[in-house]
Amino acid sequence: MFLELNGQGPRYAQLTLALKQAILSGRCAPDSRLPPTREFARELGVSRNTVLAAYEQLAAEGFIEGRVGSGCYVAAFASVRAAPPASKPARAATPRVRAKLARRGERMRALYDRSIPGRQHRGLRYNLQYGMPMTNPQLASAWRRELGNAAAHAQTDYPDPQGLRALREQVCDYLARRRGIVAAPDDVLIVSGTQQAFTLAADVLLDEGDRVLLEDPHYQGARQIMQASGAQIVGCRVDEDGLVTAELPRRESGKARPRLALVTPSHQFPTGAVLSLARRMDLLAWAQTSGCWLIEDDYDGEFRYDARPLAALKSLDRTDRVLYIGTFSKVLFPALRLGYMVLPASLRDAFVAAKWLTDRGCPSIEQAALARLMASGAFERHLRAAAKSLKARRTALLAALRKYAGAAVEVADSSAGMHLLAWLPRLRHAAARKLVERAREKGVGLYLIAPYFLKPSPRPGLLLGFADLPAADLDAAMRVLGETLREIA
């Protein structure tokens, strides 16, 4: 019997899979006898134990049956049909059938087909991807230590769907000191990152066709989740002072008011603007009168280089209309899929129920390790060290832009976060796309701001992430940018 093993996994598993495929395809007909184990082992060049293990697994799954004194036979599957002749493979002759999905499934598949940030530039020497945090070897050592301690004392039952209480307590303490938010552990929900927070909000608060207000430009990942839920997207312009609250939708005849509004007041993504106090108060008043929930995405509010971090919008909320989202991905590392929400009391039970139905809760060992890291002080020591290093890298990037690009770029700098927005006043959009292609050929990954607008971007610009590259690399990357700008011009 000719069988081809795929080389993946243990030999017995490869043999099991190969025999299973032969049986299901009809090459091993029902009631046919399989080779004796010794003979089959010699033919395949494997040990007899490998063949025995494969036969035992197939028998346990009902694919073969043993007959005393006679050997092993293929079970009589009523559904098995003989395979077509080798010269006319069934797969090649049969057109691929597109699976019929629910409307939401179709929307999700279409949205996933769009470009994933960073994927097109992976492997380049200088990838200026925004949102990538700084690598800190000391943090890695501290995390391994706490993870080991947590694993040694881990509870083996299902986690609390709301999150480990010790971690929720640490989050409350941190938010009170760093973001001005006064919250109790019962107000906090631990989630698997910002994306799950947006997904839960859509599941709990939106019906298909509801309107959702987004800043324009905005974070693409949030928009995609709301679109997948069937929401109608409404944009509101952003300027140098953040969301233009004077242009928020008021009473419109024949149109329902937005059910949700997603905002980034501490460091607007992607422009970097900071929402002024007057506009914060206006936004909160609008939410109260319109009955709209505000989702505050505080994705990197910890890092400011000209002053202490600003108090969050949630700290000004007196009517319980703000859902606050924080994440550990940006301040620690993206592989740690942990974030948190601070919820209005009226929504707490519904969000905990949605989290429980989604995944039963975040991994408790990682939660325990993170709680210990925060309680030990290592977390905030890391934040202070990261802020110092990020400030130096930001300074190096600004200096390199001035040196190599000069007046060819206009920097919209908010003295915060882990990326800069550099407008390209001398280029049109087609030339900016050409700039990105040419820079990629030279090993530099650049990212346009255009995909983050609902309406066409008024002019081209670049999002320049600086957290993941040392100062020398940032200088080299900007030298390439300057050279490429002159070529394009």
C-alpha cells in the first residue's frame, strides 16, 4: 500500500492521518484487509510500534475493526464511495462552492480582507509601524519571574469572568493615581485587549442599523468592529484641539441619534490632538442630552513628554455615560492580550454576562502575574523608564526629520504617545503612495494616514511610529525618507 506521510508531528500521527485519508477517499475500500503490522512497518521504514499505535487510534475512532485471527479491516462506512480515477481528480473537476454566511459573517470576512497594519512591511530593516511598544529586557525578566510565581500558585478552576479581583484592585489604584479616575473593583471588567472591549460594546449596546459616531480620522479597528455589527457610521471632524464638538449631530429630522460615540480625547488617533477642556465638557453635555454612550479609548495616555498625563474624560463624567477602555498591550507588549474597561453601573451586569458567554474569562495565570507585577512597583518603574526612552527616541525622530526632510514635511506633534503625524504638503495622494512604495524598496516601512479617514483626507500624511526603533535606526530611516522625497519631487 502506497502512503505518503506529511512530515508533521509524530510518525504514528502522520500514519494515522494518511490511512484515514485513504479510507475516506475510497482508496481503502470498506471491508478490505489492512497489511499486517510487521510487514507494513518494513514497507514504510518505521517501527512496528508506530503502526500499532496508528491502528489502535483508527480502531478507537471507528475507522477500522479487528477480527480475531484474521487481522484489521476497514469498517463498512455507508458514506464512503470509491474515489474517481486518478486521471480525473474530483477536486480539480469540482468548482469551489462559496459558503453561505450570515450577514454579519459576510461583513467580517470582507473587513478582514483589508490590509492589516504592519503586515505589508514585516521583515523590513526599518519598520516605522505605529502602535508597537518599546522592547525592555528588564521588563521581560520581571514578567518571567511573576509568571512563574503565578503558575506555581495557580487556581485550576475557571476564572472569574469579570477578572481576577487582585488585578481589578490594582487597576483601580493605578487609574486613581495616574488618570484621575475613581472606581471600585466591581466597576472594572478585565478583557482580552481593546478589540474585545469594542466587540463587547457592540454586542451589548447596538442593534443592526444603529448609528455610531467616530472621530474623522479614527482608529480603523474600532470602525471595522462597528461595521461588522451592522452599525451605520457617522463621522465628526477633528482639528488641532481634537473632536470638533460644535459639529456633533444634534436634532436631525428623520434620523436617530447616535447610540455610541468612540473618542480618543487624551491623544487623538491618529492626529495626536488633545481634546480641550471646554470641548470635553461640551461632549459630556451632548452625551447626556442625546442619550449617547461615550467610549473613551485611552490607548496610550500614559506617555506625555511635556507634562504629567492628563486626567481622563471619565474622571469628569458625572452622569455615568462614559465607558473607559485601557490596555496593557501598548505599555507592556502586544502578546499579552489583557486590557480593562471601567463601566457605568447600569451596564456592568450586561457586560460581565457578555464576557462570560464569549470566553468564560481571561486566563487567570496571566492576570495573577500582572497583578503581582503592578503590586511590586515593577510596572510603574517600567513606565517611567519607557517614558524616558520614548522621549529620547521622539527627540531623535524630530531632529532627523528636520535634518533630512526639512520643509517637505509638517509635523503635527502633541508631545505624547508613540507616533508622530507628518503631513506631506508638497505631495498629492498618488505621489505619497509612490513614496511608500519606493521607501519599501529601500527597506523602510512607511504608513499613510489616508485609510483612517471616512471622507477623503485633505492632504497626504505619514504616521511615523518611533517606539520600536533605537535613535540610530530612526536617523537612518529618516535619511532614506528624505532621499526618497527628493526623488519623488
